[in-house]
Amino acid sequence: MLPLLARVVPGAMLLALSATPSLAASAAPDTGSTAWILTSSALVLFMTLPGLALFYGGLVHARNVLSVLMQCFAICCIVSVLWAVCGYSLVFDGDGAWLGGLGKAFLAHLDPVRPATVLPETVFALYQMTFAVITPALIIGAFPERVAFPFVALFSALWMLVVYVPVAHWIWGGGWLAALGTMDFAGGIVVHTTAGVSALLLALMVGRRRGFPSTLQPPHSPGMTMMGAGMLWVGWFGFNGGSALAADASAGNAILVTHLSASAGALAWTSAEWVKIRKPTSIGIVTGCVAGLATITPAAGYVSPAAALLIGLAGGLVCFFVTLFVKHRLVIDDSLDVFAVHGVGGILGSLLLAVFVPAGLGGVGLAEGRTVLDQLGVQVLAVVVVALWSGVATYGLGRVLGLVTPLRVDQEAEHDGLDLASHGERAYEFTA
């Protein structure tokens, strides 16, 4: 098998190199929009490295912070390579109902201008790659401090191919959900629903941290988490604004409503926390901000600023109470609240957009002949199907990989911390 791969893979790569067209072809991309999407690509990558890494890193114990940063960094590298090899092609090549083709494997045969855009296809592929990178990285917040690094690396690679790629094709690549009229501007379903549901399943499969829920496990560095949250907030302008795929009014509106929803979500969460525990916390306000960001994501290009304020308030409040329900009623150790914030936020925003998209409410309007209930039905179908697929595929991948590598580290490694046990390093060295 290995000798065969040694002959086939280099040959395929040479074919791809020879087939890559010159960008000096006749069609000319819009330079302003190209510059904006290049900037947005950097912003979305900035969300993962260092934004998400620092956000998650501050929430764990000091002995595990380096492991979280390492996982985010490794996922970025793994997914980027897979995206170039086959991921992009399987999502955006062809018009199959369930999956794309391999005509653009190794990023070959890219068009000077991507159809239906004003962008070079190289720029479009780069931008979409940053979305593929951050989605599996979100999942690691469900199980920090107790999962083996080999499992994280293998699971992230396979999950991207088995879950993210098909769902992205169904909705963004012209697949069957797109044909039904599913609306998802920047990833409420493709990114947040898939990652949130998968995170919940993995939290159940891996099991709780030692001492959960009876032992208080405070974040080691709320300041680091606040810095990471600020980076996520700024990076989200590229996440949502860039999804317009042009430097136009739609991008401007997406950024405006993103900012407003984040602010409303932060205030809603902080207010609920203040009422419940009598103290507004830094972790609370940044978590509410992320909840507002996740909730507006699917609707960012479709709704008005006033609607964004309501969506953000709903996201902050609903995600706050779901977090309490998951941790205290269901006693599931989704450690950094990936499902309650990203999953529930993405699902809620995907449904609320159907309510606020009509032109009479300041939105872009519904397709001709379609009612709010029609659109809501399509959104519900898409959320349910994607959630089921994400859950079933995640469970299957977890079971199969469990035969190859342990999901969870042993008790000694968990006690000592993954920084030292898995990587032989410490994030902090204290000397007298």
C-alpha cells in the first residue's frame, strides 16, 4: 500500500501543479473586494490563532494551557493541508446534491474569477479554508485537560472530512439544502451547529473531569480569556463581513449587526449573571459576547441593526440558561460551554433569521412566494438534519478512533497536567 501511495500521490501533485491556470486569464477580479477578502481571511485565521487559543487557554488550569494552544495550532496545520488536498474540491467543485467532486483536488483548475463572485478563486479558497480551520478547533473546548493529543489530531482530521465537508457542500456548495433555500450567511449551521453538537457528544463520550461538578475549577487566567475574546470579536468582522464575498453594503451591514449583537449578548449575559450571583464577572461578559456573535452569524447579511439587537439579547439570555441546564441539570462536563454557546447560539440565530429577514422588518426579504413559516420550516429541517449527522458521525468516529488510540489520558497525566504529560513542556516556569 505504501509503495503505491509513494507513486500515486507525487504524480497527482505534479498533475495538479501542471493544471493550475495562470491568474493572467481574461476575467479580471474586483481589486477592492479581493483586498477585503484577503484581509478577512487574515482576520478569521486570527480568530483561531491566537484568539480562540487564548480564550480557551485562560479558562483551563495553568498546567494545561499549553496543551490547548498546541491543539489549536496543530488543528490549523492539519486542516489547512487537508483543505488543499481534497476538502475545498469536495465542497465547491461541481453541483452534486450530497458531495462535490475531486476536479479541484490540490487546488488545481482554479478559475481566474470564482463563479458568482468577483474574487480570484485562490482568494475564495483561502477564505473558506479559514472557516474549515476554526470549526474543529471550537470542539476542543468540550474536553480540555483530559484528552490525549493523538486523538485530538486524528479526530479533527477525520471530522473535517466526514462532517464539515459534506455539510458545507449541502449549504454553501450548491447541495440539497441550498436547493431547498436554506439560509446561513456565515456559518450558524455549517460551523456552530456542527461544532456544538459534536462537542456535546464528545463531552459525554470522554467523561467528566475529576471532581466535576462538586469541585470548583476556576479559570487560571481570566485576563488571558478576555484578551482572546477581544481578538475573537475583532476577527468576527472578517468572519461575518467577509461572507458577503465583496466590499459592499452587505459586508458593511454584516459588520454593523455583528458588533451590535455582540454588545447586546454581553450585556444580557452579564445582567442575568448579576441577578443570579450578585456579581458581574469578566468571564460572564466575554462569554455573553461570544454568544451574541454566534447567534448573529447565520443572519448577519440578512437582518437589520434593530433585529441584531434583539437577536443578541436572545442569544445572551438563552445561552446563559442553557449553560446552567447542561452543567447543573444534565451534569455534562462540556468544560468551556461549546454546545451551550456556539451550538445553541448558532441554532437560535438560524431560526430567528427567518423571523427577521422580511423586508417589512428591515431585512433583505424572502424569496418570491415564500412566507416566514416556509422559511422557518426550511431552517428547522436544515438544523435537525445537520445536528443528527454531526452527532451520529461524531459518535462513530469516536468509537472507531478509540480502537486505535485512547480518548482520554490516564489519571496520572490528568493530575500532572497535559502540558508536561503530553508535550514535555510547561507554559509557565516559576523560579525562586
